[in-house]
Amino acid sequence: MSHKISSLEQYREVYQKSVQQPEAFWSSIAESFEWEKRWDNVLKWNFISPEVKWFSNGKLNITENCLDRHLVLDSDKTAIIWEPNGINEPTRKLSYKELAEEVNKFSNVLRDLGAEKGDRICLYMPMVPELTIAVLACARIGAIHSVVFAGFSAQSLGDRINDAGCKILITADGLFRGSKTVNLKAIADEALELTSVIKSVVVFKRTGEDVPMLPSRDYWWGDLMEDASIEAAPEIMDSEDPLFILYTSGSTGKPKGVVHSTAGYMIYAYYTFLNVFQYESEDIFWCTADVGWITGHTYIIYGPLLNGATTVMFEGVPNFPDAGRFWAIIDKLQVTKFYTAPTAIRSLMAAGTDFVNPYKLSSLKVIGSVGEPINEEAWHWYDEHIGKKRCPIVDTWWQTETGGIMIAPIAHVTPTKPTFATLPLPGVQPILVDSEGNELKENDVEGLLCMKFPWPGIIRTTYGDHERCRQNYFTTFPGLYFTGDGCRRDKDGYYRIIGRVDDVMNVSGHRLGTAEVENAIDEHKNVIESAVVGFPHEIKGQGIFAFVITESLIGDITQFENEIRDLVSKIISPIAKPDKIVVVPGLPKTRSGKIMRRILRKIAEGDTSNLGDITTLLDPGVVDEIIQLIQIKK
Ligand code: 7RM
């Protein structure tokens, strides 16, 4: 039976059923998978502990559903089309059969290195097919993968390895990104100095540069794969066994490891991919995210492969060798469904249509957006110049914690509206509440976005710290999952996401905590204290504004700023570098010592006309001083 919704009327019916009989609804989807053993119980849950269990005691392996299942009829179908960073290197294609064989081989390699069910394995890799192969091999042997985006620093990598207690690290000699190469192994080696949990390191050769290899710890991918068998029995997993950990930033402290389960995530990735993009077997689907983020996990790897789709994996960046690269690839590979982020759209929009016009984009049928609110101007540019007004824009709202898309149009089914993520997918029960937690039942309201019922892809815990998961998502409004986003519901019941209401910033679609960046800045020997806020940025969506108090007078301000940026790059990642840094004599604090970010946000926005009530400040005078300093700087 097809689970693909094909009309608005049908959407309304299915949605009703999914709310009235969620168990029947989700089990009818679960039926279409390969199970080693059927589940006993569809759903057990409470949002207080919290505890959510989908398909209890079901036994399965997700890779049988991603790979083996398709080998019967579709073994020669292309699973992955890989487009390299450089334009002179050839495209690589892997059929389902080839991918399955590589996954099996690498599963055997991992088992030979001593990996067992439940072990954590860290992946710090370029965007090459071997990253997908490694992800799936982990899943096949029941190891929990923790992919760390290859733009993160040694410190961040080391922290994540330690937090999850990873036994094996899979990396590469280096990576190509635009005109740059990055020596990944050198960064990995630096991270390995910060940890003692890693027993083996597998190094994939990508750039061919010379890298040091530590005997009896470091192995070349190619050497290990040489004699590996192409058969590997899948480990039988329980529905609720963890499938992966993915670190994401929160409003406090270090990034937390979001844990996803096997069966629930699988069903949710499958269903949302199928419906939102209206998957058809001849599709060439391209999601431009990096596998290091949740979007890459769900819509480059799991969603497409569970559906037997052809998925494109691109190693490079949107503006290399020029701002026409995305459009050139769509033309070359005849991409039918394209999924990218507003920040990329805005930067390519700024480059102009001269970079679009040389390419035929007539293969496109659906274009998508994810990661941050899409502004009106970017929406219309995307619609006119890329979709040529023929392709629905699916503006998809979701989070690392939700596993898959939650609120989005179903392509060709849900009428779209610029900047609106539109309606909840079947099984998704959003509610808006005011700051006291009262439900806003009417339409044409603005409030805080929560979920009142579990969906199969929901976060299960934060690794090693369930209390943090509870605190973060389930205590603000008891009985609800709180997303951290502000949201408007218009007169038609359409949802428009406004953005984070907590101390999480969204810089070029990357999630960063203000506290994380402040902690990095505070490592500078001349910094006493800092406060970081996001501010509207034309391309990035949000930029980072840092207010810092120094111990002594700064001589060379440019040098000081460079030191701060280098420090943040080194401790977190270049993506976390502040755009603006201003040295201030003090910070606006309440009498109890809390920084009033609301005021700093206004100042950073350049909107100082209405700062609201500042009488509760310990020293209201500091506000004027900061405003003047910024004016001098301009
Ligand atoms: C998939 C992803 C999650 C945060 C989320 C929002 C923002 C994501 C949209 C969006 C407006 C969208 N995961 N966000 N999608 N805001 N419209 N379509 O991005 O964990 O990295 O970020 O991103 O604030 O809470 S994430």
C-alpha cells in the first residue's frame, strides 16, 4: 500500500486519522518494512520522565531496509551520485549492489577492529561516499555512529569523542573545500591528544598528502578493505536501540549528544522523505547539507535510501569555482528534487542571475528550504529563478531533535505561502502557548512552538545525561516538548517560524549557543568577560556580535579582534567567529548579575530607540556608553 499523499483532501483525512489513531496510523507504515521480529506494542510514552518507546520489542536492522531490501529488484539502480569538489574530477556513481558490498566490507573491517553492538564510533570525514559507507556499516553492526562535521576544531572533536566514549575514529588524510584543502588527520591527531578512549583510527585517503600514521593505532581505509568479505550479517537490533548520536548546541554549556533510536527514526525518515518531496522512483534527489548535520543524516542518507532513491552527495561549496556551481550540477545530473538552506539561496541571489542563466533547470520538480527562516525576498528569488514558478517550494521546519521534517508543505499538495512552513505533517501535533504555558487555541496568534504528542523520530535522550534532556525540552511547559522556537499561526492555520526564543543563534543555518562562543572568547588572556548575541545579517541570517570587557587597554584593536576570531576558530570552528567585536567598559546586568541580552540584541540590531525598561539594571549608564562606542566604531 502506498503511503504517499496525493491531494489536499487526502492530507486532511490522513492527518485526522494520525491524530485520532496514532498507533494504527504509524503501524500501517511500519508494516512496509523488513522486521526480524514484529513489535509487541506500538507506543508507550510520557513527556514527564520523559520516556518514549515506539514499536517495543520489534527486531530489525535499518541497513536491511536501506540496502538488502532493494537488491532484489533494484540492485543496479544508482544509490549514490557523488559530485567532487573540483570540476575536473569525474562524478562517481554507486549502485545499490555496490553500496551494499562496500557497507558489508566495512562492517567486517569494523568487526575486525573489535567493534561490537552498542560501541560508539566517531566519524570525522569529508563529504565522500565512504562517509555514507561508514555510517551504514556502523548501523549494520549495531555500533552507534557519532558524525562530527569536518569543520569543527580539534577541541570540539576531542570533546565529542570523550562525551560519547568513542572507541574508533574514522577520518581522512585531508579534504577539499572550494579552493582550500584541510589536513583532517592533523586535526584528528590533535584531538586524539585530548582523549584516551580511541583504540583505532581508520584513515581514508582523499587528498593524498603525507600524514603521520601511528603504528597499531592508525590504519589506511584502503588496506583494511582489500581483503574484506562482501558479506556481513546484520546485527539484530531492538526498535529502541540507539542508532546514532549527533551533537547540537543548546542555550547553555557544551553541545549535547542528541540520541535517536532505530525503528522510530527509520519510519520517520522514510515517511517524511516520501511525502514532503513526493518521491518518485526516477528522481535524482539532491540535499546540499553536510552529513555532519541532521539534514545530511536524514535526507542524504537514511530517507532516500530507505525509499530506494538515488541520492546526490556533493563534496564542494556553492561558490566554487563560481556562484553557478549548484545550478551547473542540477543541469549536469538532471536533478529533480533539490533541497538547500536559505543562507545559500541568499548568497547565490547576491551573486546574480548571470550565474543561473547558463544552465537548464528544467529537470527540477520540487525545491526545498531548511535550517532557518527564509525571508520573503529569498523565497521569491528561489521561486522565480530556480523553480521558474513551476516547482513548489517546500519550506521545511524541523530540528536535530525531531529526526525529520515536522511542519512543511507536501509538494504539489499543500498550497504554499511565502515564508510559511505551512501545515504539520501527519502524526505531528504542534501547539502554540504563551509564556505561561496557556495554549493559544485560536488562529492568527503568535506564541511558543511546542509538541503535545510524540512522533516516531523524537529525541530519546541526550547521551549520558537524561536529566539534561528532560530539563532542556520537557520542563519549560510540563507535559509538552518545547522546541525553543517562536511561531505564528495565521488565519488559515498556517505556521510561520519566527526563530529561536532562547540563547541559541542560527548562523548560516548552523546552530550555535551564545554561551559556547562566550566561553571560547573568555579564554583570551586579556578578556575578563564577554556577552554574545545574534544580529540580523543579510547573507548568514544571523551574525555574531560580541561585547567584551578587557583587563587592560587594547593597543592594536585589529590585532585583538584577530586574536579573538582565531581563538574561537580554534576552540569551536570558523563558523563560530564573531562578525563584530566591541570592547566595552561594562555589560548591562541586573542587580542579581544576569546579563540582559535583550538590550544587547537591540543594540546589535542598531535599534536603540526603544530599549524597553532598563531601570532594573545595576548600572543603567553602561547602556549609553556601549551605544556611543558602537557609533564611534561605525
Ligand atoms: C533541520 C535543522 C533547528 C533550528 C530550529 C529553527 C531553525 C530549521 C527552519 C527553521 C525557520 C525553517 N536542525 N529552523 N528549519 N526556522 N524555518 N524551515 O536545521 O537542529 O540544526 O536547527 O533551526 O530555529 O529550532 S537544527
